[in-house]
Amino acid sequence: MRKQKSIFENIDWLIVGIYLALVLIGWVNIYAAVYNEDHKSILDISQNYGRQMVWIATSLVLAIFILVIDGKFFEAFAYPIYGFVLLILVAVLLFGKEVAGSKSWFEIGAFRLQPAEFAKFATNMALAKYLSTVNINMKDFRTKLVAGTFIIIPIAMILLQNDTGSALVFCSFIFVLYREGLSQNVLIIGFFAVLLFVLALMVSKIIIVSVLAGIAVLAIALLRKTRKNIITISVILAMAAGVVFSVDYFFHNVLEPHQKQRINFLLGKDTDLKGAGYNVNQSLIAIGSGGLTGKGFLNGTQTKFDFVPEQSTDFIFCTVGEEWGFLGSLVILGLFTALLYRILFIAERQKSDFTRIYAYGVASILFIHLMVNIGMTIGLLPVIGIPLPFLSYGGSSLWSFTILLFILVKLDSYRTFILR
Amino acid sequence: MQNSGQRFVILGIFTVVIFIYLVRLFYIQVIDDSYKLSANNNVLRYITEYPARGLVYDRTGKLLVYNEAVYDLMVIPKQVKDFDTTSFCDIIGITKEDFEKKLKKAKTYSRVKSSIFEKQLSAETYAVLQEKLFKFHGFYVQPRTLRKYPNKVAGHTLGYIGEVDDKLVAKNPYYQSGDYIGVSGLEQSYEEELRGQRGVRIVMVDVFNREKGSFSNGDYDSAAVSGQNLVTTLDLELQMLGERLLENKIGSVVAIEPSTGEILAIVTKPGYDPNLLVGRVRSKNYSQLLKDELKPLFNRAMMAYYPPGSTFKLVNALIAQQESIINPGTVFPHSFVVGSKSVKCHPHPGGLSLEGAVQYSCNPYFCNTFRAFVDNRKFVTSEKGYKLWRDYVLSFGVGRKIGVDLPHELAGNVPKVDFYDRYYGKGRWKASTIFSLGIGQGELGVTPLQMANIMCIIANKGYYYTPHIVKKIGDKKNTTRNLAEKHVTMVNASHFEAIQDGMQKVVEAGTARVARFGDFVICGKTGTAQNPHGKDHSLFVAFAPRENPKIAIAVMVENSGFGATWAAPVASLMMEKYLTDSISRPELYERMIKGNLLPTRKDSLFKKTDRPKVPEFESEEDVIVDIKTDQP
């Protein structure tokens, strides 16, 4: 193996460029969202926008540090890093600080760290490392079990912290497993399970099960009446019915009251715009009132005057929508689309399995954040508090996304001289 | 490179989701406009800038109505923090229970929007409160103005303002809930001139309703335009004198400048201090006034119907002269007999011509005149005769609204032919049935304003200008009503000479000698409006001086008996005051203001029915007064 001439050799500048663009757009929009007349400087450390500058600067240091380290480090230390992060997740459960109902923060002076953010890239590395092991086959039950365990452990610990949103992000690894050979049925079953869940909340359960039974009978009638077919269809029907009838239990016993309200509001069962629907309604008003070209920089009344909650963190997209309009939304979604496409492209050009799998993980994590966060602000998904990558205010999330992305950039820069 | 087909599935899922989001964004941002409206509703507050209402002056430039600043205490419940409620309640003078109740009410309305906590604090209360206001988070003060009447007179004429009701808001787009509008007097009739033009200031507020500066640099703001000031025709000194003279009496005075129709004074008693109907005490005081047995809210000067009594003999004689039924030399026998009844008269020299008949107020003379007119063959039937007589009367501004620029004027009553047809049967009545009209009794109902206007007509010898109360609007002459139009009666000027002669004699040598003062030639006529329920109403009408008259006046004092006892002195003192700016007969003045003619409140003689009739609708057949003969 030959040595790199410089740390910037073979760097994918397109990804770095999109990253910088998103981070800067985020900073400017945080400034607009929480703009304070008394602290007009964007560099004012007492305000979120001043602090975000610190996070951006430290993120860039982190990025360069990652590029300086030998690329083999990440594959070699994937498991130790994963283990270390799990330890921190345990620690935060014991010593963490509770913020807004979630015990998921470490407080160090004025700054707070959210370990769950770092669990994302750590899990991604560990999963990539495991799946890139020679002779691994996704079809093996053992492989599925181990890979699943890698994902389930952090989910469980984050759920214990009462941070449902972050836990949900780990579901995105289903794309990675699928890419690596998991049956597409998993995706389809997952999709239909969610569909049935939503339907069961809206329509009478008897009707759904009757319709499903009808479809099953029809399928059996049309298909060859082999024993295998009949058993398969019956099992599917039983599972579907199980999902439908467990919805109530899940909905009432597992979900928190605020989560139930958010789902009810999304399904139109709860129309209280001052209660459960307040956030989404104000968010929709902010984005919807932006029009084609927006109200202009610092002219967003919905965000600047605090009608939209959490306007610099989870609802940062509102500021984009309000002040820059549809064109602004288009630019943000365009940049993310370009980023996702580029990552998938990079993934497929790798000779290293580890890098490819890791890249899919990166794309999946970014995608689920994008989908959940923007879907929530435009009223298509229930309110789930996870940040919009690179744009939302917050040190933990910006650091973790930077690390996540720049490890990929570093790994990718070795693409030409790793042969396996 | 295994499983490379899956990459397209993943790529496809990413693409589809992002595409759905873009479509959704395009819809809510570009196609659906409702969110823009909601955003504006969230952030924009339209703050009304109230204009100062116009001031009102008397004819000499003295202030009658002005604005006084008061302070509405506002509250934004969400911003209220714990504080010393006891001292707070002490300052604004409410109990702790009131406080809780008011705060709860404000919370029910909105937690973040401001609502009125306590209306119209006085400047004194505000001064105390202001010092401590910083301790009471969530409370602030919004200035408003209240009407103030420094002289406490002419309450009915000036009127009052009140909050608009929902019906009006729905009907008239200018008004918004919470606005004030004139609801009586000239506050009502000159509302559009007085109110000015509201301004609006658009401000932006944040989620806690805190002001965040003006919207679009105030480009859409508009300044309030103050209302126009009014100069009235009233003479404050005369008005005050009139109110003092009628203190402790029931009655009214109307004084008009004959050459212009300008109302110099318009008094109705019992009245009220207009300051009682202002601000937070208004509704309490209003209901108290409404309950008062003496009906202080009732504007007798324009709404009470009285039989005009002897004063109407003048009109009767004028009409008869015009139709050549009589002339100044006509003499009637000193009797008027209908069936078994005969109209009585008091002792006076016999063989009177018109002038003497006026001087001595001879009842038979004017009953005969009336009969000679109505039953005259040249009109073929009594109905036709009466109809013509009635048309004449109406041309004197009686039996119809004369169009004064104040609300609630009533028409009075001069019965139509139909009325008698219904009452007696068609063709079954003639002059002898209704002769009491000839001496101002019977079904006639005339308001004091109309009586004063008749005096203007006689003073002017045949015409009048619509009596009115507002002379100038701002700096310009009042052109909102048709005030310059000369209303000419159906009687020629030449017929007035003999009447004026008689009226002059009334004062110089007749029933109203008490009315003389100085060297002025005064024309007057006493009257006694018969009151079947109690003592007669005392009435006096006059104008002075005879040449180039400056003031015409009608005075009505209820239940005071003979016209010369109370009404004539009041009229005389007022005319003297107006013409000479002095009172030369202090003992008469003393006697007048000390006189107390009010009934003791529980007096059984004084039931509701004894009050002047308040017609509930405006048809002319409302008022029927018992037909009786005149006893001056």
C-alpha cells in the first residue's frame, strides 16, 4: 500500500462543498430564526447563532482531524468505538441531565452533549465492520441476528433515555441490511405494517381484517392451491390481524400521551390548534406564508417572533420556508438530494466492503433525519424531535453528522489503493 | 459488487419521498394562500387611534362640552405575575373578589391578548396607579377621552354618547365594537361631524403579544383626524338662567331668535346634570333617572304635548283674517252657547274688537271666530272648512315636525277630519262640536318648541326659519340642514298688525303686566292649558322688542295655575337678561327661583297619567285631552 501524498488527495470535494453550503445556510437561518435586536452580531456568543459558529469551527477542526488520521483506524477501531459509545449511553442514563423529559444529555459547563448522536456513526461503523467480514451472508440467520443486535442495543438504551426520536433513526439501518442482501420482503412487510398501523387508527379494525381476509381468500383462489401457498398466506393474514389488533395496545400503553396527540392530530382526529396541533400549525403557517420567494432575510415574523417553537433546532426548516419561500425549500432539498445521490454513487464505486456499507449507513441516517424532520414541519409526519442534519442548531448533532460524513470522505479517499 | 439491483430501489425510495415533499411544499407555499393570512393574523395587530371628538361652544364662544382624558386599565393575563393585590385593589377601588372575577373574565377572553380590566379610571386614580404600575406585571393603561360638561346645563340638548351595540356594528361598517357614538341630543344628530376620522396603527407582535415595532415602517398607518367643533346657537347665560328659574318646577322654556331660527335657550325641567351620563357611572345613573317619577329624561321642550290654551287664539284669529271671516274691527256678542252649555268668560269691557279680544283673551270671541270659519257657507261643509283651517294651522309649524336639528322631536297633534268622523260619525260634527279648538283646548297638542316657533312667526309677521341648535361647524356656517330657507305661512303679513297690537296691550295693560321691563315694547300672551287631573298648566308666549324682534319665547310651567303667575315672569326675566344682559327685578327673580311647584313624591294627585302625554307612536291621533271650556 502506498502512502497518500497529502491528506487532501482524492478528497471528494463535491461532498465537502455541499456540506459547507448546508452548514453555512444553517448558520444564517439560525441567525434569522432567533434574531435578537440587542445582539445583532452573528458572532455574538451569548446567542444561539454565535454559539453555532463555535460548533461549526470545532466541526471543521474535527473534520480535518479525521482526514489526518490513517484511514485504517476506523475499520480497525470500529468495535472499540462502538463499545465506548455504549458505555457512554449507560453513563448518561446514570449521570445525565434530564431536558424536556429526556434523560439524554451530559452537561459540561454551559455546553451540553447528547451521546445518542454519537451512537449513530459508531453503530454504523460497527455494523459495516461486521457485515464486511469475510464469508458473511445476509441469508444466514446468525448474520441477521448479530447485525440486528448491533442495532437493537443502542435503540434500547436510547429508548430508556426516553428519546424516541433518536431511537427511530436507527431504523434507517434497514436500508443497509437490504443493500447487503436482506430480503426485500422485510421492506415490504415494514411498509405494510406501518400502513396497517395508520389504517387501524383511522378505520374500524373489523373492516380492515375483513378486507384482508377477503384478499387472502382471493389470493388462495387465484394461486396454485399448494400447501405452502395456503400456509404462507394464512400466516401473513394472521400477522396482519395481529398488527391491527395490537395497535390499540401499542397506541395506549406504549406511546406517551403527547405522542398519541401528535399522531391523532396528523390523522385529523384532534383539531385543537392550541394544544397538540399548535407546533405543526404554526410551522405550516410559517412555511406556507413564505410563498414562492419568501418574505426575505430577517423578515420572517412566524419564526422571529417565536410563534414557531424550537425554531433554531428541530423547526429550523420553517425559517428557510418562511424567509426564502419555495425557492429556498427547493435549494435545501436539492442540496440534500445531491448529497444523498453522491453518497450512494460513492458507495458503489468502493472496492472496500466496509466503506460501501458505511456509506449506505451514512445515506440512510441522513435520509431518515431529512424525511422525519421536514415531514414533521410540513405536516406529513407526526412531530418527532430530531434535528435537520447540518442546519439545526446544536453542537452534538453538528459534530456527529460531521464525523459521520467525514469518516466517509476519508474512507473514500482510499478507494484507489485498497484492493481486496 | 453483489446485490447491485437494490441500490436502485434505495435510490428510488429516497427520490420518491423527496419528490412528495417538494410537491407538498409547492402546494402549501405557492398554491394555498390561507397560510399567509394566518401568518398576518398571528403577527399584525390593528391598533385604533381614536380621534378627539369635536368640542361644543355656545354662541358667544363659551365652552359647553369638552373632552377629559381617562384611563382604561388593561390586562394581559399571561404576563400577570404574583403581586400585592391588596394595594392594587385599594388604588383602583375594587374588592379582592372583584379582582378575581375580572381577571378570570379576562383569562376567559384570551390569555395573551389584552382586555379591559377596569374602565375609565380618573386622572387622580391614574396618577396614583402610574407610580406603582411597574410592580403590576401584565397591566398597562390605555388613555381614552370622556365628554365633560363644565356648566352642567342643557343635558337633553347636548345629549350623550354611548358604546355602539352589535346591531349597529353590523349595519354601519364605520363602527367597531367598543366605539362610542352619540345616542341623543346633538351628539347624535351631529355624530358624523363630531366623531372625526379614526386612524389605525399596524404593529407587529410576538407570540406573547408583545409589541415588536411598526409594520412596514408605518406605510399602512393612518393618523386620526379630530372631530369638528360645533358652535351652537345657545346662549349659555340665558340657558343657565332658564334652568335656574325652572328649578323645582316641571316645565320648559324655548327661546328663539326670530330673524334666524337660532335657538337661544331650550330648557326642560326636571332635567339632569349631563355629567351623570358619562363614563362608567352612566348606566347606573341612567337607570336611576329612568325610574324617577318626575321623568327627568323626558325632553318636555320637544316631546311634551300641551293644549296651547289662550295662546292659540292668536293663530285662530290670524287664519280667520286671511279668509276674511273677521277683520280687526269685527265684534262678536259676548257669549257662545252650544246646547245647554255656554262658554264662560271673565269680566272685562264688552263690545271688543280683535285687538281688545286678544288683550282680554275673550273666550266667546274666539269660539265665535272659529265657528264663523269652520261652518262658513263658502266652504260648503264644516268638514271642508275644518280641513282648510287645519291646513292653515299646519303652516304655522304645528301638527308636524318642524325639523329641528335634534333627535326625538315630536309632531304634536292637530286632529284630521277622519278623526272627528270616526269619533262623532261622518257629517255628525261641526264647529259647535269642536269649538274648543278655537281657544286652544280640546284635542290640540303642541310642544313648547312649536309654541316658540309660532311666536317667531308672529314676530316676523308670517314666516319662520327652521329652529336649530348648531350655527357653525368648524369655522364654516352650518349647511348640513336647510336652515336658510324661509318658511312662509298661509297668512299675509298685513294681518299680523292687529294681533301684535293686542299682544302689546296684554303686556302693557292686560293679563301679563308682570312681564314689563325697561322701555322695551313687548308682545305677549298668557295661556292656561287645562289639566283635567290637577292644577292647570301655566303658559306664556312672547317676543320682544316689537320692532325688529330679537327674541321669541315660550314658557310652560306645569300645574302652576294662571299663566301670569309663573310663566310670564320667567319669560320676562329671560327676555330682559337676553336684551339688556341684566336683571332689574331681583325680588321677582328671587320669588321665581324659590318657588317650588314639585309635587310631594307620594302625592296621590300626581300619578303617571298626569304627566304630559308621551306618545308611543307618532300618529296624529295619539293625544286626546278632555274638551273643556277655557278659564284663563
